[in-house]
Amino acid sequence: MAAIVLSLISLCNLPQSVPPPQPIPIIRVGPWSVAVLPGTEHLNGKPIHVKKRVVLDVAKPEMIQVRDEYYARLPLFNDQSGGWMRGVRLQGLRTQECTATGLLIPDSVVVKPAPGPATPYKLGQDYQLDPFWATIGRLPKGQIGPDQAVYVDYQYSPSRLDSIAVDRTGKVRLFEGRPAVGAMDPSILPTGFTRIANIWVPGRTEQLSGENLFPIEPGLQTETRNHRRSVASRLLPKMLAKLRAGKPVTIVAWGDSVTAGGGVGGEPNLWYQNRFAEMLRKRFPQAMITLKTAAWPGGNSRGYLDALPSSQYNFQRDVLDAKPDLVTVEFVNDAYLNESQTFAEYTEIMNRLTAIDSEVILIAPHLVRPDWMGVTSLKFDHDPRPYVNALRKFAQAHHVALADVSAAWCRLWREGIPYVTLLANSINHPDARGHEIYARTLINLFPQH
């Protein structure tokens, strides 16, 4: 995981005058087959040689049949809510608090009063289905009572991340990934094999295309630290001086559900800010670091700033009263802001934080589900969200430190990783690897000692 993150950041620092080395070519040669062409590259310090063309057959997505799935009751279908909250989530499609979209076979859904070949209820009359989000709920005038148990049959097609790897002799093999509906890791390889590409097989894919092929670019492991050494000294000098002097420092991680641990749930040791604080303590062992989390799941910065003193979440109480030396600001939920709104919002934030003499790191957040990003490909280097680009401009114009997590996520595809495979809820919560990218992007603003 760390190697992925470090190589992602290093990619941004490759000398601009030197063209990046190219991966071993991999092309689609049939609906469900790819060819690995002859070539040589270096990955993880190892020379990889493919001497002849190799054709690999890729398995189609699996189709899973579920029968008699039990639900003690169905809620009323609420078509005014987000798709994953309109009814009960079909268990096979659950991804933490949400569902994996587009994997359900809608015509396969059968809702029954009893297991086996019972007479089914009628769609649109007794119950309603959101076919994209795989949620179902009863209808008020239907035959399903509020406390009546139901049984559900359905089919769905999970996704998969396969890997192409080469051994020391140049032998090429395809390793099939484990089908899943949420976050997923690439296949675990046998000793002696080096991964050169991944193949992304979303559920219900009808045939492969170039969009499914994710070659790993060589030369990503050369890391440059020169510009990172100066970020904290230029933009966080008071914080850095206290760390070096071994004085007490207080950090407040301010944000939304991601900062509240979204994606890694009940494992606080994996939350990005806790990982960041741990890294800081290792880098500055003499420092006395206190970390406080102020996070509103589902909230945004505007809501937090405007919350009443009696609210569960209050900016004055949660952030300012802690008298922090440093505040990290993460709000993926601010991504609805345009450039002028971002400048106005973050000018107010900075004014309120600098008034208490706190230094600040703004965080350009990770990527979210593609349709929310307005993209049709998982392969892009530049975040299309106006908010993210405005945040970068704001940080530069106002000389504020920026942890550009977005840039690291935008390069995941160059590491052979479809970024959606790091979304634990298939929407907007990063898994442990995603939180690690946050933490390492933050720590890389600081010098080694």
C-alpha cells in the first residue's frame, strides 16, 4: 500500500524534459481476450522481459443467483431519498452503508411472502424497486404489511480486478481477482511474479475495451523530496518550529464523514488524521502532539460554520476553542461549490482560523463515484471538479499549505488501479488505502526532521 502511495506522489515529480518510460504493451484482441506484446520495462527495481506475444483469455463477470433472502420487514419505499436510502438494500449489493450500483439484474427481482415457489407480490403495486441502487420498499396501498416478513430472489453480477504478471523467466500469467461489490484489492501474486497490469471487469460488462486495461507505468518509484521539504518551512513555520523544539502542539482535523472515519469505520487507527499524527510522531519523536477530530458526517463547511452553539457540531466549540496550532480542512462535501463560492467560503474559514493564530492545511479531496464527478472514464490526470481547482488557486493566492489528495487519486490509474476500487461504500468513502493516501500526502508537506 505504501509503495503505491509513494510512487503516485513521485510521478508528479518526474523531470518534465524526460519522456516517461512506457509499460509493456497490452492490447485487446477479442471480446474477452487481451494480448501482452514483447517488451522490457523496470518495475520496483526489477527488469521485466516479455519475449513473445502472449494471448490471455479473461473470464466474463460472474452471475450470482440469490434465492429466498429473508427480510423481517420492508420499509415504505421513499422515492424522495437518495437511491441507496429509498428502501432496504439487497444484501448481496451492500457496500457499507450504501450499495454498489448497476450490478443488479432488475428483471430477476422477485418478492414473495414465503420461501420457494410462493405467489410473488407485484412490482409497482405491492412494492417498488430502484433497479440502479438495488433497494426495495413496500407501497402504502399494497399487500405487504408494515411488519410482514418477505423473501426475495434476485441475480447480480459482482465486479472483479484481475492482474497480469510476469515471472523471472518472462512467463506471463493472468491471475483472476476475487469478485466483489465494493472496494477490492488486486490479486495476491505468487512469489516470483511481478504485476505489470490490472484488468478491471465491472459486473455486467458485455465485453472488454481499452477502458478495462490498466497497465502499470514503469519509473514511478523514483521519489523527489526537494520541493516537499520547503512546504512546511514556508507555509507552516510556527508548527514546524514547535515540532523541532519538542513543544506541545495541537492539531484539529476538521471535516465531514471522511474525517469521521468514513470508509474504515470502527478502526480509528486507520483514519487518515490518526495515521498522519502517527507519522509526525515518528518524524519528530521529541514533539508532544495532541490530535482532535471535529467531523460532521454528511455535513459541509458552511453548515459547520453556521451551526448554533447548541448544535451537536459547532465550529467555535469543536475547532476554535481547542486553540489549535494546525487545522487540516477536509470537505469532500464542499465539492458542489463553484470557484467564486469556494473563494468566498474559504476566505471566511481562513479569517476565522488565522484570527486565533492557527496555521492551516487545506485538503483537495479524493475522487468520488464517476457520475458524481461528471466523467465517463477512470483514466484522467486532472480533477474536473471546479471546487478542487478553485481550492488549488485559493491556496496559491493566499499562501496556504495544500495537501493535494486529488492529484494522487488522479494518478491511481497509472499505477494500474481503477480509483473506484478504493471506494468502500462505492460512493465517496475511501478505504484504508485511500486514507493512507491522505495521510502520506499530509506528511509529505513536512521535512524528514
